[in-house]
Amino acid sequence: MAKERDEYGEVKTNKAGDREFQDEKTVIISGTNKTVANSQVKPDVDEQAEAEKTRPIWGKKKPTPDNKTENEVSVSKKQHKADQAPCVGWLVVWDGPGKGASHALQPGNNTIGRDNDCDVALSHGDDGISSDGKLSIDYEYRGHSFAFVNRGSKNTPYLNEKPIRTEQELQDGDKLLIGDTTLVFVPFCNQERNWS
């Protein structure tokens, strides 16, 4: 029985299930890699890429227009806020996890906690630091003064070895103990040097 061929020399068939008589196009579509009519046929679609196209997307973090996840955008917005606001001072990790790290302070309320959403994120591995951000360093713009504020943190913080239950004014070089982490307060702004 002679095989019927089309104008390109490919074997014609109407039997989709009969591999012996399938033409090259049918073999490529089915994704097989068989020798047909004395020529090697290669699949033109990468199976991994094809699987990625058809994978459901629910349960994943929603990508943003610039291909960042919501968490990356949150960090990006926080960084953008820090880039816009002038630095008024720093907290430097003097002792404990994260020793040597510094955190810039901006005007207003600077929340302190283990959570990355806090302005001063002490996520260096000290579980004694609350994640809720109920501690803060507040900079008062008109008087150019700083205060260490406790807004009901579960773990009592200390300022120069004295427990802080509400609020205490800060001076250059003061040491804050939060969990097992000791921070040193370094002001930039004061009565003589400020951004107003």
C-alpha cells in the first residue's frame, strides 16, 4: 500500500491515532519525539514553560505592576519614606543580636519592634523584643527634643538601667535596653543644628 504524500513530501493521514501514518505537524502538536518518514522531529514547546502557563495563580502573593510582591512593596514604601524625611538622629545596636547595626530616626514617631513594619525594625533575632511597635523614639520638631516612649509594651524597656513605663526625655549617648539588645541614642538635630 503506497503512502500518500502532500506537496512538502509529508505523509498524509486521516487517522489521528495511527502514529505510523502521522505527518510531522501532528507529531509536534502531540509533543512526541519520533522518527517519521526518515526525519527526526523535535518538539518545539518546552514542557516546563507550558506547565507554568497553565498553573493556577491563587494562593500566591499578588504581583504588582513592577513585578514586586506586596511585602517587597511594603519595604519599598518604607524605604521611600526614609529617603524623603530628613534624618534627625540614630539608634545604634551597642550590644546583643545585630551588634553594630544603625537605624535612622525621622521627625515624629519612630516605632521600635521586631516586626519589619516598624520604623526601627530590630529583626536581628532577639525574641525579647516585642513585635507590636508599642515602643518609640519621638522627635518633637519645634523644641528639637527626643523622648523614649512606652505605649504599653509587654516587655519593660530600660533607659540607663531604669525601667520606662511611660515616657522619658533622651540625651546624647543614652543607653536603651530592649529585650537582650542594648541601643545607644545618637541625636543629629538639637537647638543649634536642625532642619527648620
